[in-house]
Amino acid sequence: MADFDQELDASGLNCPLPILRAKKTLNAMSSGQVLHVIATDPGSVKDFDAFAKQTGNELVESKEEGGKFHFLIKKS
């Protein structure tokens, strides 16, 4: 997993909470910073892909590891 500036653990939360928490966290971050999100909701994979496209933020990495989903989102 690449370097990141901030981490958000959204484990146990279901849609749309991981996205809402990520959006709130990204709003407080500076352009170019990277947020690492950890989620357990399988729907979060397509949610974060769509979120990145809609907001213009870059989904740098998306992977599943040990039943958890990890996302790196670079703020635009």
C-alpha cells in the first residue's frame, strides 16, 4: 500500500456511511493529499469508484485484503 496522509477506518459501516465519512475527511484535507479508507462493506468497491469519478478525486488504489477493502483516494 502506497504512502498516505490520513486514514479513515469505516469498518462495520454500511453504504452510504463510508462514502459520507470519506467525503467529510477529504474536505478537510489539502489538494494532493492521500486518504486511506478501510471498509468492510462489499458495495464500497463500486461506491468508491463512482465517488472518485463524480468528485474528480483520484482513486489511486483499490484492493481487498483479509475481508477488508482498502482504498487510496488522492484529493484533487
